[in-house]
Amino acid sequence: MKLNHIFAITAIALLSASCQDFLNLSDPNAVTTGNYYQNETDMQNSLNGAYAVLKEGNFMGSSNPYFEECKARMLTYPDTGVNAGENASFDNCTVVPSNQFVLSRWNIIYKCIDRVNVLLKHLDDITYTNASVRNNLEGEARFIRALCYYTLVCDWGDVPVVLSKLESLAEVKAANFRKPKADVYQAIYDDCEWVISNSSLPDLQGKAGVGHASKVAAQTLYGKALLQKATDADFASEKSSLCSKAISQLTAAWNKKPFGDFTTVDVTEIWDVANQAAAKESIFQLDFVGGSNAANSSYNTSFRTSNIDDDSKEVNAKKSAGGFFMSVPKAESIWDEAGDKRFDILMGKGKTSGGLTGYYTVKYKDLDASGYYGCNNVVLRYADVAMMLAEANYHNGNATEAVKWVNLIRNRAGLANTTATSGTALRDVIYKERQREFAYEFKAWTDLKRGYNASEITSIMKADGATEFDNADLLLPIPHAQWLLNPEGLYQNPGYKD
């Protein structure tokens, strides 16, 4: 049982403050909607405000590993005492409802949804030079909202689903209750389908459109959400149908790839900062700009050790104290085949400021020594499409097709075809390839939950030393400050106590 200790006076204070935390009643940047939306530029600025929220630390920014890699025990945060132990509680499996990272993540995601809903409400307040401009704004907004709900359903399961701007405190209270996962998934599917069928967005964004949604991005997210639901035990009766639908969406995305033979696409291309925006493998990135503190990322300093063993892998002259890192035993258990380019080129070894030896990634790098980094978060890329096609075919009983896709990924990385061709051996190869391919890319925990059932995950975690792990850890707790607003409607996830 995950216990939460919080003073009553704090709870009272949070009750008054959190009504607007659930879904902000103000428009982006606190601008009054009555006179803000005057032209297309205003609408684009509003959309940019929604994209900006995706980059915040506890959503898809540099604190994202807590909710993915740390929960899956791929990475660790070595300072167990910082923030009263809240940082370390993710890989220690001791997260409680009062955890401030969890509260921040919840509030940030709903802030993003609110900004989308504000934009959608006011889309028709102005006259457009072309109808496609208006439809593309809606398409991009809907993609962002689908991405928000995908994160919410993976993290919490049942959550409030709000698809229009809430105008009053009474409307907020009426909407502030958890809806079944099936409803959340349907909201994702509906938004993705709208983007695919109704928008005029390009199949893929070029260099000039990096950071913006596309039809292939929507198809990929659609397929991922279908696959996530298909592998949830609560939807076992729908598994085959959902896998087939996922294969259809992912195949459509794959057929629009801008390259021929995937094995010829270099594993480093998507991480080359100078060419990242135009990388052939790219589907959707969060775009950052280095050189100043205005729009830079902090992945480089968060995902490296302070001392690096191989000077050839040093990517800037400004060393940092570092943060998240992968232990030596973990790295050696994942990359246990020689000649893997993803390890040889994209991983390095060093020591943290506390003297711990571990592995860091060279994926997030920059070209200058300014200390302000421009490395993007690659949210969706074609290797993910290929690996999800392997997953979906495996879960749908087509081992031959699954092997084909997993070998495509292995061959590009310099590895021979897998010898596992069926059963749990093939399943384990698929998800190990995901660990290798997407190390430090914020996918590890949701991947684990797609590949293994609750009992298997418990065994995996405990074998890895997570003695505190139990079924409660499969989902995050509803933040205590939010639960207080509506204890019945925002019922706590099993295993947690408010």
C-alpha cells in the first residue's frame, strides 16, 4: 500500500488553488479571449502556446525520464536525498499521491489540453485567407490533444476527458471526474482520425515545418494508441481487432516514408543537430533552438555524466554535474551483442559528480559550447513505426511478419537476424530491441506494459532489485491535491491511500 502523509492545512490551501490547476479558466498567456483573436497570426500564436507546453519539464521535457526510464529501472537518478527523495521514488517504486512531480505532470498536461480547447473554440472568430489554414490549425491542435490524452491514459488509466473549453467553475466541477479508459482512447482515435481525414496537413513535415504535426504523425500516434489498448488486459476481448487496426494505421504511415531501404538510414542521422530537422527518419519532433536561454533544451546536461571516459564522445566544452544515468550492469544486460551501432556510437561511459560509474547517451548533443542546447526531443520516428509493426503482428499471432520487422531494426544497427522466431522468446527479443533502439527516448515504461502482463512485470521488477514494487506501481496515483477536489469522481488508483 502506497501511503501519503500530508498536513490538513496544506490540503485546505491546495483545495482552493487547484480548481484552476485541473483546467485553467484563462486563455494562453492570460490574454482575454474577447479581444485577442483578430487574425491568423493570433491563431498561430495560440497554437504555438500549446506546443510550448509539450516541452515543459514534467511533460516531455528533461524530467520525463522519471515517468518512463526510471519507472522501468532503465535509468536512475543518483541523488536519493534531493527533493525529500521524490526524484528517487520513481526508480525505487515508492511514489505517493503527494509527489510534486506527479502533480506537476497532471497539471501541465491539462494546461496543454485547455490551450487546445481555447483555440478550437475561437477558430471561427476570424476570416481566413484560405480554408486550409483554418483546417490545419484544427488538425495540429487535435494532434496535440491526442498526444496529451495518450500520455494521461498510459500514466493514470481512467482520467477526466474534456473536449471543449470550460467557461466557469461550475463547468470545471462538472467535468472533473474520471472517465473509463475506453472513452479516453476513443477521444484519441477521434482526434487522430480528424487529422488524417479532414486536415490539409502534409503527410510529413519538411525542414521548415519541424516541430509541427502531420498526417503521418497522427497515423503513428493512432497506431500506438490502438496497440497500447490492445495489450491492456482490460480489453483482452478486443485484442485481435485492435492489433489489426494498429497494423493498418502503422502500415499507412510506413508506406509514406521518404526513403527506400531503411537499413541505409544511418542510426545517427536523427541525432545530428545540424541536420535533425530534415532527417529522413523523422515523424514528429519537439523543436528547440540553442545559443540562448529563450528556446533551448536541457537534455544534454540531464542525460550525461560529469566526467567522460572517451574524449571523442565529448560534445561540448561545458561540463555539467549530470543527472539521469544508466548503471553499468543495466547497460551490459541490454547491449549484450557485439557490434551494435546504437551502443558503440550513441552511448558513452563516465562518472557522475558523486563518483558513480554509468552510461550516458550521445543522442542529445549540440554544436557549440554556449551551454544552451538545441537538441530536439524526437517523439515519433520511423524506427518506432517498424518496431510497433513487429509488436502488433506478434500480439496478433503473426510471428513471421513480426520477425521481418524486428530484423529490419537489428540489421540497421549492424546485428544479424534474430534466432528467435516464435513464442515468448520472440516477444523478449522485440522488447529488448525497443530498449536498445529507444534508450533515453522516454518510452521504456509504456513499452514494458505493452509487452508483459502485470505478473510478469512484477517478476521483472523484483528481479531487478525493485523490492517495493507492487501492482499499484503500474499506474501513477491521482495527485492528492486533485483528489481533494472530488474524492468520489477522482477516485484513487488501487494500492494508494490518500
